[in-house]
Amino acid sequence: MLLLCLAGCNPKDMNSVTAQASGQETQEQENQEKPSGSLNLHYLDVGQGNAVLAESQGHYMLIDGGARKASSFVVSYLEKQGVKELDYLLISHFDEDHLAGAIGALHKFPVKQLITPDYETDSSIYQSYAEVVQEKQYQAIHPKVGDEFAFGTATFRVISPVAYGHEDENQDSVGIILQNGENEFFIGGDIGLESEKEILNAGTDIQADVMLMNHHGSHVSDEFLHAVNPDYAVISCGAGNSYGHPRQDTAKLLEEEQIPLFRTDKQGTIDISSNGQDITFAQKPCNDYTPGSRGGNSQQEEAAGSMENAGPEDCDYVLNAHTKKIHLLECSSVKTMDEDNKEYYKGDKQALLDNGYTECGNCNP
Ligand SMILES: [Zn+2]
Ligand SMILES: [Zn+2]
């Protein structure tokens, strides 16, 4: 397999850059014939959750829709992309962070084929989903491993779940590999170690060029990562999420394997294109292998929200953990603050005030 990173062949609104990974097999572009049409993938920044919009030859597929609070963003993003109808809406599983935003899309766009796993749950979000499906008289299909679907110049094939009935519904996620010519994209929902093992035991070919890391960068086994053997990885997770995504061992493994990494929590929406032979990226990989941290450093921080994980680039406030003062990033006292006491905070100021922080009288945050 040959991966090329070319500049300048991305859709109109993208500011294309060449992203070349060290150690990547590359080759000069020589007016090659494009073997097929393009497949464009948008890994939407939906905070903690997943939503991927795929487009090929004017056909659209939405894979998960993010959480409830991402719903209007997802709908307006699709509208901006010119989506009038969805050829496929694939809901990997019925957890809120995948399903809720998809309900907005179900309301807004006609869906030709709804694809879901073969189970039901009693959550209220599932009830709302079931109501829309009934109202629209859609018939969801529950694919089997190996099923293949046509999608523009691309196809996608189902790789999971191998079996149903897991106690953890994440393991019942419908996972697929999207293929456009020689380029393959792995999207496995929230599968974890249990489902990974079943997939490996089933002997399915899961090799892919770009891997959306399972379950927001939670568990992945060495064995599974090696079986996918991706040249690039994408993690879709929320900035400062309280789940500790991506996990430390997963982030470390990716770093050790020197797999270039894109992250929605650090970079926003990630745009990747394939022309059947070459894969191009609208942004460089961030290669930020910093793991998420579970909860916070203290009870108060956990209550206050996403204190950990924000950095100088994306924080709303800078806190002094010692004096319990809230500052703006540009406040002069931030420059002289002891690093040990300095915390970058992204989130609501009220949550901080509720937790005993006070505003700096100098910068008036
Ligand atoms: Zn999830
Ligand atoms: Zn899940």
C-alpha cells in the first residue's frame, strides 16, 4: 500500500497542507491517473462523542451524531456541506454520545438507509430515537460481519459486532471499514478489548490506512492495533473530558509506534480525503500524545468541570490553585505565577465561583 500526502487537492473550503509523517513511504506526484473518485471524511469536533461525515460523488453518510449538545452543530455542519439527504445513517450503538446528535439529523434529512446494531435499550434517548424512526417509517437494518455496501466510488464493509449480548453495549458497536480504491478507513465505534478479541478471532481483515481509535481513545490492545496497522490515527474526544480519554496506555502505544495522530479535542474537526490512491489531510497531525485525566486533581476541580487538559491555546481562564484567583491569560500576574500553581481552565466561570474561586481585581475576568 502506498500513501501519498499531496497538497492542494482538497475540497474548496479547505486550506490544504501537506502532512508527511516521518518514516512514511512517500513518492513524488507524477500526474497519475486517479483510479477512482474521491472520498472525503470529516471527523467532526462534537466534544465527547463521535460523528463522522463521509462524502463520495455527492453521496453522504453520517456515522454517529455526537451527544445531545452537538446536535445542532452536526445538522448545521451537514447543511453547510450541502447535504440534502443521507444515503446512510449508521449509528454504531445507542449510547448518548453517538445517538443523540444523530436524532437531529434524522429529523432534518431524509435517510435512505438506516444502519444500527441489533439491540434495543430502555434509555430515554433511545425512546426518542425509536419515535422518530417510527414516525418516518424507516426500517433500520442490522448488518452482519462481512456485509458490504456501495457508497459513491467507495464501499464499506462491516467488521463488527461478531456477536451480540455483551453486558457492555459498547462491545455491540457496528464497526466498518470504508474503502476507496486503495485507501481504507477504520471506524469501530466504541468497541473495546472484548469485541477486539472477537474480531481478531474471526480472522477478518481489518488493515486500514487511517484508524479512528476505538471508544474515544480508550482501550486498544497491541495485537488489535497491529492488525489494523494504521499509518494515521484519529481520536475523537472532548477537551478536558472526565473519562480520561485518551487513555494513557493507548496514547503511549501510539507514540511508541510513531503513528501520526489527529485529535478533535486539540484540533477541532479533522478533514481527510482519498482519491483512491492518495490520502490528503487538511491539517497536520498534532502528534499530541498527552493522555486525558480522569476526574480532576481534586473534588472541587471535578465539580468545576474541565480544568485538566486545557492548555494556553484553548483555555478560557488561568487559575492560581494556591490563591484561588481567576485570571485572563493576558493578565500580568499569569506571567509571574508559579508553574506549580498555574492551571489552564476551559469552561464556565460560575462553576469556579461556586467552588470558592474569586476574580482577579486586575484583569477582571
Ligand atoms: Zn462513545
Ligand atoms: Zn459507547
